[in-house]
Amino acid sequence: MITSSYFKNLNVSNIMVSPVTCALENASMKEVMDQLVAYHFHGLPIVNDSKNIVGMVTDKDIMRAVYQGKEPSGTLVKNIMSTSIITAEPESTVYSLVKCMVENEITRVPICKDKQVLAIVCQSDIIKKAVASGIMSI
């Protein structure tokens, strides 16, 4: 199949989006909510003071926290973020990234080197590349 072979030969570095908006782990949930709304994002990598990735927060994490009655201004993002982080390297293939995203039911993956966030890839980035390359049409 052309789509499969295309993505097996394409590196993540060809579709990753940089720079990446990240939030600090000591930011409030409200600050992160404001970032998500302002940039129309559905998730952000969370970094520590050394800029190392320590988690991810998604709109789903925010919704869960709101449902649990957590106060957005008084809740630190490190207390609601996911710490089981799945990352990829720029040299990874897009096919392996897609496989990882499907198997783990995630929609975005930070692209890192030595725990530093270099870029991010979302489902829409993969679809846009496929359409732009002519292997998919809309």
C-alpha cells in the first residue's frame, strides 16, 4: 500500500511542528486552560525548570479535574498532568509514530532529544502531510 510505504520512509523530522508551546509544571491549571484556549490546542507538554519534559496535559485532563471539583486557579498542572509520557525522536519514522499513537490512543506526541522538547506531532500534522503529498485526497 502506498500510504504505508510512504510513511515507513518518512522521518518525523519532516512533519514535526516547532517551536512548541509548553507549560511549566508549577503553572496553575487556569494558566494552562488559558493557553489551550488562546492557541486552540488540545494538549501541551509540561516541562520542569530545566526544560525537561515531565508530563502532558490535555483537555481531557482539564475536564477530569473540573469534574472532580478542582479549583483552576489553585490547582497546579503537575497535579493533573499525565506522567506516563510517550515521546519520539526526530529520526523515528512517521509509520512508527502512527502505530504508537493508534496503540496508545493518543493524538499528539512530543518530539524530544535528551528529555528536551524539540517539536510536536499531532494527528492533523500527519493527515496534512498525506494530503499535501497526494497520497490522500479530501
